[in-house]
Amino acid sequence: KNAIYASMGNEQANHQFLMQRLFGVWKEYRAEQAVQRFYEEKIAQLMTQFEDDAAELMHAQGLKIYSLKMALAEMKAQSERKLLFQYCLQKWDDCKYQRQLQDEL
């Protein structure tokens, strides 16, 4: 009888040890799941922040490009006005020179 009780005690001790080990593994698994969820949430936050920053940067670049295009258009218009003014002055000088020639004749 003592051998039977001893073997039953060993089985119970083995069973208890395995249950404790299983519970320990389960706790580790749950802790790892919590860490994984934390990192997944953090990655999602960073991705959202990255997308927001990228959209803001693209908007700022768009505004810069627009203002550069407007400045370029203004410079082009100024150049055209200067060229037209120079052309008009040249024509005025030509007409003035022709009038002087006519007056001398």
C-alpha cells in the first residue's frame, strides 16, 4: 500500500508541477500578447502621425510650388513690360530721328 500511495503522491506532484509550469507558460504568453498589442498600437500611432506629417509636408510643398509659379509669372510679366517699354522708346527715338531729318530737309 505504501508503494501505491507513494506512486500516487509522485503522480500528484508531477501533475501539480506540470500545472504550475503550464500556468507559468500561459502567463508568459499573455504578457507577450500584451507587449505585442502595445507595439501594434504604437506602430499604428506612428503610421498615422507619419501620414499626417507627409500630408502636411506635401501641402506646404504645394504652396511653395504655387508661390514660385506665381513669382515666375510675375517676373515674366515684368520682363515683357520692360521689353515693350524698350520697344516703344526705340520707336519713339526712331520717329523723333525721322522728324528731325524731315525738318532739316
